[in-house]
Amino acid sequence: MENTAELEKKFQERIDHGEVIEPKDWMPERYRKQLIRMMSQHAHSEIVGMLPEGNWITRAPSLRRKVVLLAKVQDEAGHGLYIYSGTETLGVSREEIVGELLSGKAKYSSIFNYPTLTWADMGAIGWLVDGAAIVNQTALAKCSYGPYARAMVRICKEENFHHKQGYEILATLMRGNEAQKNMAQDAVNRWWWPSVMMLGPSDKDSPNTAELMRWRVKLHTNDELRQRFIDRSVPQAENIGIKIPDDKLKLNPETKHYDFGEVNWEEFWNVVKGNGPCNRERMKARRDADERGKWVREAAEAHREKKEKKIAA
Ligand code: FAQ
């Protein structure tokens, strides 16, 4: 019988050799806990992330826009369910992980605590929020835990479509009249910095990064992904005549990356702690949905029990 230290050493060797860890493999308890934390919070983000856009389905400006937005929001539900299933392979139940969201113990992404004020916000969310999510998730598609990595492959394909639809909304508005151009610019002014923040705290304030990188759950630090997101987004903004609301943004000829202004980390932590513009509204929506769905879960459970009794008889 191997002791824990030996098992941990072998586990780390597997990770270092680029092997993929599967649910039935031995893993350190802390690896399992960290994955449950991160994956469940990711799943919650997808589900809560349906709310800001769901708000605009009935107000989309054309049938085509409505159909596309509806499909996007449905995809997000699918992503949430996928990642919840992935999390369950680590030995926790759906009830437990959803319970932690509803009790306020588990977090979800800060970005979904901002309001969607105009139609252009649908463009800004697709372009910026999905843009940041893709940068983060493309790396996660190569992470060490098999079920999470595989879920990310499919999710990234769908996120690419989400990104394009958002960019197309903004590009169309930027070809329109002055009011439409202003609406697009105003949405980007409001969503830019929260999108920069959603990639997580700066590396010096990120307690989990070092451990997660050692286990190849994270392949890059928060700051590395933030830089990648900014570098990708600036030329896209220039292409359609959008101005990024950062006076310090400038291509650095030496590093070949964009230098950018100071992130308002006070605002970020304030939102993470539950004091953003829409935190209370989002939590209420999820708690109400849980309450309203109770009878469905009870009925499904009663049906399952009845079926099992029939099989046993
Ligand atoms: N919001 O030590 P770190 C999407 C917390 S999906 C709230 O750096 P870590 C799709 C963090 O949990 C978006 N809290 O943590 C979509 C930790 O607290 P804890 C979600 C945050 O794990 C698009 C503490 O701060 N994506 O957008 C945030 O190494 C459009 C210290 O931070 C994922 O979840 C934040 N932004 O790195 C849907 C991807 N950042 O848990 C609809 C998977 C940090 O110890 C529409 N997750 N915190 O109490 C990850 O990649 C990582 O978990 C990070 C954070 C990068 C989010």
C-alpha cells in the first residue's frame, strides 16, 4: 500500500508528463476540492450569465436577432449543465453545488452583476464577455482534468459563435446613424473594464494561481490572459471605429503588447463581495427559480422511486 506522499509524487509526475487525469484516478484531496470550487463557480457563471441577456430576448430589434439571442442564451444553459455534470464526476451532488450558490457560499463571475441597459449591451457582452471567456476557456480546454477539458472543447466552439454575433451587432450599429453609434460606444464604455476584470485579480493578489498552475488546471496566470484579451480586442475595436475607454492604451513597440491603464480593483472586490449593481437581483432570480422548480424535482424523484419499485418487484 503506497502512502499519500508517494501517491502525490506519482500524481505530480503524471501531470508533468502532460497526462490527463480521469475521475476514477487517484488525485490529491486538495486537487479535487480546487476543481470542485472552480468548475462549480464556472457552471454557476453560465447559469447566472443567462440573466442579463435573457432580459433582452423579448426586446430584440428583429426576428433574426431574437432567434440568435435565444440560441445563445440556450447554449449558456447547456454549458452550465455540462460543467455541472463534469463537477459531479468529482463526487459532489448537483444539490450540494447549487445549494452553495444559493446560500452565497460559492461565487459566480463578477461580470454578470452589471445591468444591460440598451440593445447594444448584447453586442458588448458577445464581443467582450464572450471574448474574455474564450481566451480563458481555450486554455482550460488543455487542462489536466479530462471531463473539464473535454467540456471546454465544445463550449469554446459555441463561444466563438457568441463572440461573432456580438461583434456583428456592434459593427452593424457602428454603420448606422449617430444615435446608433453612440449607443454602441456607450455600451463598450460600460462593459470594457468589467470585462478586463473578469479574468480575475492581478497575479500578486491571486492565491489560487500558483497551485492550479502546478497541477496544470490553469495554464496561464490571470494577468497573462488579461493581456491576451486586450491584445486581441484592440484591433477589433479599431476595425469598426469603436474607441476603447482607456487613455493609457498604447502598443508597446518593445513588448509588442498593449500597455493599458490602472484597473479599478476596489470596484472588482466590491462586486465579488456582493455589492455590485445587480448582485441582489441576480441572486433573487436564482433563488426564485429554485423555489419555482421544486415541484418538478419532487415529481421527477417520485417517478424515479415508483419506477425502481416496479423493477424490483
Ligand atoms: N468573479 O485566486 P484567484 C462566461 C475569486 S463564463 C468573481 O485568481 P482562481 C461565459 C476567485 O473565485 C465566466 N470571483 O482564483 C458566458 C477566488 O475566490 P474563492 C466564468 C472571482 O480560481 C459569457 C478569489 O477571487 N469563467 O463568461 C473572479 O485561480 C457570456 C481569488 O482569485 C470561469 O469561471 C471573478 N471574475 O482564478 C456566459 C472560468 N475572479 O473561489 C454568459 C473558470 C476571481 O477562492 C454570457 N475559472 N474570483 O473564494 C477560472 O478560470 C478561474 O477560477 C478564474 C479565477 C480566472 C475566474
